[in-house]
Amino acid sequence: MRPRQPSRSKPIAEVVSMASSGRIRAFPLLLLIILIAIGGGVFMLFRDRTAPVTELSPLTVYVSKNMQLTAHAEDAKSGIRSMAVQVTAGDKTWDIASAQFPDKPASANLAFSLKDLPLKDGDIVIDVFAVDGSYAKFGGGNMAHLSRTHTLDTQPPRIAITSGVINITRGGAGAVSYSVDEELAMTGVRAGDYFFPAYKQANGNWSALFAFPYTMDVQDYQPVLMATDAAGNEAAVNLSVNARPREFREDTINLPQSFLDRKMPEFAQAFPDKKNNLDIFLAVNSIMRKNNRQALLEMGQHSRPTPLWHGAFLRMPGATMAQFADHRSYIYNGEKVDEQTHLGFDLASTQRADVPAANDGVVAYTGNMGIYGNCVVIDHGMGLMTLYAHMSEIAVSTGDEVTKGQSLGKTGSTGMAGGDHLHFGVLVSGLPVMPVEWWDAHWIQDNLSEKIPDVMSATANGS
């Protein structure tokens, strides 16, 4: 065997040449990577080519000088860098508002009004500009431009009352009819904290049922007729009313332990933190009562625009056990533990007596409502509703059309009732009023027939 020959090293020049050749071959690859990185960065830097989404609210044709307007811009990719608003009337343009947003939020608002501009009624153009936070257009960002034409209206509606004298009693109701010279966004009567919407009638006039809240005194009661047009201009007229005082009864309700033990377990789940039946009663009688009344107030703002009823309202036969606005003191073990106001009539007949609909209307609600138990609410139109509470059986469904005298179900003792009876209430835009007025055909004839068309047309005597 021949001995292995020792390996020979390549010449240094050849090795250097090979290394240089490797670097040369690697250079284009490195350059390509650098170029891709730069290109990717440039792409990321300039890739947002979409302008922000812009809006102007409220979305209305008519605007007034005092209307609060808001320009809104959104850009989820790059955020909002700046916004500006211009107003043009004729050949004059004003820069009215602008803002910079260094933090580039995803959305931004710019509020403004026209109150400081020397504008006259007529057409104006509002331009909204918004620039996003991208580096598109060599760092300038994408700009959105929204332009809208509006009609400036600075004149409030003119109200003309078309009905006569208004007599109204504390705890009772009244009505007014009137005309206005333009289309309205909102109108009605405000009394204290309560608002009673008006409804446009077939003859083009407006009519409103409103109340003299049982909580107010004569000296504090000043109903105001209000009308707001589409531009937000508001007119207000103090109604001339003959406001009459009325005192309400005081009543004392004893709370035997047997009543608390029998009724309060029905409400225990609503107040799991209460440790005994008296505490549950006090929570039901205050917190739940307040919530139930608020629900009726909200329901009263959503009524049919025309009167569905005619003539006097029916009264379920039976003895009167409690009256409207009785102020009740609740006594437990000889001490007063609570006080509330009873806002309806309690009528007792035989057990499970038929409950008649007091007048024509549409069922607005059926179900259990806290202190009222199983109940029915009928909408008679123009904010007028009737409440039938503590029922043992309900024979109608929400949305049903009902006629005067139709059976709604049976009386009972559900809710906070101590025995079988009907709690009957009348509400004007959700506020309870005296039922006795609505049982009286002469009161309806004298106080409502002139102001609300056709409410007496069903029968000659209103029965």
C-alpha cells in the first residue's frame, strides 16, 4: 500500500479570490434585502390611501343660529390629525372652527354654532374638512371633505290659541287647541317637570291634553305651551288657565303581620338583601312603586295621535274603597313606618268580577307590574290611558283593539292588594289624574269637546 500523500493547501491568492467572489455574490442579496426592507417601510408609511369618514349632525335641512352642530370624523387606521369647518353664504366664507389632535384618536368631534356669524335667513353651505394621521401624500395625510347645504331659519314658530277658556282643577286634566305657522319638531304643554305632547289633528291644528299635577299648588301652577321648529327655534306661551284648588284625603293603613307574611314572599326575589318582611314591604312601597310609576310615565309618551275614545268613561260597578290622591300613612306595631300617595280609585265588587274597558282604545300593556300586579293599560289616544290593576285573569293581549264595555279579565288581589278589587287609574301622558272627571259626560262636554274634535260624537249623552 502506498502511503497517503499529505494534503496541499490552496494558494493564498486563490483563497482570497474565492472569498472576494463570495462577498461579491452575497452583495446583491444583501442589497435586495435592504431594498425590500426600505420598500416595505415606505409601503407601510404611505399605504393608507383612504380618507377619513366624516359626518355632520344633526342631519337636518333647517338650522338656527343657536343650534349646536357637531362635525365628526373617523379613521381606524391612522387616526385623525386635524379638523376644520367653513361656512359660506353668498360670496362670503368664514373659517368658523378648527382643531388639531396630536394624539391622533380613531375618532374626533368638533362642535360649533352659527351664533357669531352675520348671517341672514336663507341657504348656507357648511364644509367640513378632516385630515387623517397617515404619511400619505408625502406626510400630508388623506383629507376628507363634506359639503352640505342648509336653510338658516332664525324665526320661532308663531302660536295662535284657537280654543277658549281653560278650567282645570288640581289633580285634574285640561285641553288646549292651537295653530302654528310652520312644521314643528316638538310641541306640547309643560307644567313643572312634566311634559304633555300635543298631537296634530285632521284640521291641521294641534291639540294637547295636559294635567294639573296633584303635587303642585295653585300658586305654583303655570302651564307653558311650547313649540319648536325643525331648526330648533322655540316659542313659548304661558297658558291662561283658571286653576282651582282641591284638597285630598288623609288615610291610615295598618300593616298586620299576617298581611306582610302573606304578601311579601311574592316580592322577596326583587330585594334579596332585605332580611324581613317589613323591610321588603318598605322597599316595594317606595323603590318598586317609584319604578312602576316611571314605567307608566314613559309609556304615556308613546300614544296614538288621534282620540280613539268617545263620550264618558265607564266605571266598573262596585263600592269605592279608596280615592285618587289619598295620602296614606302606613302603621306597623303602632308606629308610622312609611307614607305614599294612592293614585287611582279602588273599586270592590264580587270576587273575580268582570273588568270592563272604560272606553275604546288599543291595549298598550298586559302583564305583571310590581305593586299593580297583573294589569292592563289601554291607550285611548293623545296621551290618554287607563290602568286596570290587581287582576286575577287577563283576557286581552298587547295590541288588541278594545271597545267600551268589553271584558278585559277578572278582578283579583295580585300585587300589593290586600283583597280582591280593581285599582282603576286614568293617566295623561303617564301622569295620574282624577278618574271622576272622565266618568262625567258633562265635564267632557264642557272641557274637552271644543278642543279635541269628535270626542262626543259616539252618543248624544256621552255614555
